[in-house]
Amino acid sequence: MLLLVLVALLAWFLYLGSRKPRGFPPGPVRLPLVGYLPNMKSEHIYKQLWQMSSTYGNIIGLYFGSQATIIVNGWEAVKESILNDDLDGRPENIFSNIFFNDKQRGVMFVENDFWKEQRRFTLHKFRDLGFGKRSHEEVIQEEANELIKEIKETKGSISLQGMVGVSAINILWALMGGTRFSRKDGRLLHLVNILNELFRSGNAAGGIETVFPALRHIMPDSSSFNTAIRNIKPIQEFIKKSVAEHKADFDADNPRDFIDIYITELKKRKFEEDTTFTDDQLLAICGDVFSAGVETGSSSVSFAILLSVLSPHVMGKIQQELDNVVGNVRLPSMNDRTKLVYTDATQTEVFRYRGSAPLTVPHKALRDTKLQGFRIPAGTVVMNNLYSVHMDPGYWGDPETFRPERFINPDGSFRKDERVIPFGKGRRSCLGESLARMTTFLLFSSLMQHFTFSLDPAIPVTNTDGKMGFTLAPPDFRVFAKARL
């Protein structure tokens, strides 16, 4: 009898562990405890998640451990998903829990009224400081000049991503912390290296530690999770030190940057109960913007250079256009953009072809809702696959071909396409999109204006799929830079 009871209990456990909610989208079998985890590949999971749509359709229901998850593929489904306010939530971020005493902080991984207030405040103050506006253009051009100078002084081949990463830090930190560092400052080079390692150590779909948080206590030091923790700490220390320096010489009448502005707000709300403005929140916002902005910015520019090098006719057309429109006595500016049609089209094609975020940051259903007719229960994690939109052969025809001309109209004007959404869409779109687009355009066009690049054959590039982690980065490559001016 005891054996029969145990067998019955086991059968009941297996049944509960494999059951899916009523109306849940079709998907692979749910294995008890682990769900679909054993079947996940470690590289380019966005391709795997898209391939599954040929079996289950564009809305796929599966489980990562015990977490119900929806995979969204294809333009119509992705658009409906990211514009659905019911899906504007965020699953808990394990790193935020660790560093902020089991609380979600920042702007990337918070939700509801907390997120709305902090995002609204941050975006408003960023705009006041010139974020993504012409007033920030001089900062980017100054960094472009310094980058060009460093490349000219470097002998032999160069690794662009590290160099551009230094530029990206200075561009962002001018806004956040009001400081510009020397390009040879050891702290800057260290930050670039740990940011690259941090973003390669993760998984855009979340690792096993996200599904089973307790496992982090037994993970070896070499695990991707502990690698991420190890690299987050010095970034936090860098930000904490800067905030402390700002507080030490704070002048409420003369705010210099975002940190000063936020400190002013902290003082205003000091005696408010349940305020969302705290010291931890300031650290988390700076961490979110700084970390994501630097790594994705350097990856976008590096991918643009690499893809242009692999298509010499593209590089030639860009340089001819720059010579005709800008000349050789000044750097390109945002005023030139409407005339630099081919350059703009190339940048757009880079965003489509190798965007740094093939998957959006995971969303979460705040309440029961529907998507493409399927029931999505509250608490379900939703992963929107932008790769499936950008590489859809039914729409693009030849998506695997790097072809900037697809964004140029027959009359020679630039052709916008609503399906190119490298920064997402809707209320959860990337906070730094305007600055990222400006930075990528100005750095890329300035480099193309001043140099003709060629690959260093000592590091062959066999494909351009890139290296996946929390985001997508270019494969390892080095280039020779021959000065044009």
C-alpha cells in the first residue's frame, strides 16, 4: 500500500509539473521542474526560438523551470505584444536583488508606478541636459576627434571595440557624472574590459540561476553567474565613488550633471514617506544607463565598421558621399544627416542585420491578458524576438544579405521602415535610443571620413553572427586603418 501511495504521489507530482494553463499557447512539452531548459542552446538562442515557430506558430508557450514563458515571433505578434500595456511588467532581476537587498531598483527592471515615475523623471532631466539633442553633439564630436587621433598614433592593427568603448564611456559620463577621462586613463580601460566581459557572461533569456536562484550559492567561481557578479561590483564602486564626490562639493544652485540633479531631488523628498527617490535608486539608474549604453554603443559602431570592411563597395559609397557632403575640413554633424542618405541607410541596415538586442529585455504580464487570441496569465514572462522581425525573408526578401540600398527610395531619399526596431517600441523602448542613434551615426561617419579600413588576416572573420550574451557583440576582429585625411 505504501508503495502504491508513493507511486500515486509521484504520478500526481509529474502531472502537476507538466500541466499548462488553459488557453496557453502551443509549445514543447513541459518537463517537471526544468521545463524546456535542457533543450536550450547556449549560443544564438534567438535563432532557436524563431525556428520553433515553424512547429508551434508565432506565439509559443513553454516553461523555463516553473516559470511560464511566452516567445513572440514575427512582426504582427511582436508589435501587438510590445504595445500591450498589460505586458509592461518586468520579471525579477536576480542581480538587483543581490545588490539592493532583495529590491528591484533602476529603470530597466522595475514596473508599475515606480517605473513610470522614475523613467519620466530620468528622461525629462536627460533631455534638459541635452540627451540626444544637438547640444550634446559637441561632446560626441570631441570624442570622435580624440578617437581619430588615437587611431592615427597607433601602429599596426587595432581592436576597435575597446577604443570605441572608451569613447562611449566619456560620451555617457559627460551627461551622468559631468567628467571626461583621458583616453589613456587606466580606470577607463579597465571599465571597458569588465563591461565587455559582463555582457558576454550572461544570457538574454536568463540563465539557470534565474529559474533556480538558490543554485547561485553553489556555483563555481568560473560560472557565468559569478563572472557577472564579479564584474558588476567594480562598476558599482565606480558609480558610488562618483556620487560621493558629487555630494562632497554639491551646489544646489549650479547642478552640473544628472547625479547633481538627482541629489537635488533626494534632498527635496528627504522627509517623504514611500518615496521612490533613494540613494540606491540613483546608483541603480546610473548603473542601468552606463552599463547598457557603453556596451551596446561600442558594439553597434564596431559592427558597422566590420560589415563595411566586408563589403568594400559599401565603404567606398559612404566615403564618396562624405567627401561630397562634408568635405575634409570638419567632422560630420547631425545637420548633414538628411544629405548623408547612404551613410544613414548603412547604419539602419546595421541595426537590422546585427542589432545589439536580438531579444528585448524580458517583459511580464501584469495581469491576465490576451495576445494573438491566446490567454496570457498574470506573471507570465514574455520574450519578444526582434531577430524574427529583422530577418524575416517573407518581408525583406534577402535578409541574410547586408544591403543598405534597401533603405533608399528610387528618388534617392532615405526610406524609413517601421519594422526596424533595434531599440524596441512602445513605452518600454530603450531609454537611451536618441543618444545611441546620434552617437553611432557621428562616430561611424567620422571614422569612415578619416580612414579606409581593412581586416587584419591574423584574426580571420569566418562569419558575422557575433558573440551572444546579455546582448550581441561582433566577433573578434582587428583592422588596419589607412588615413584618408
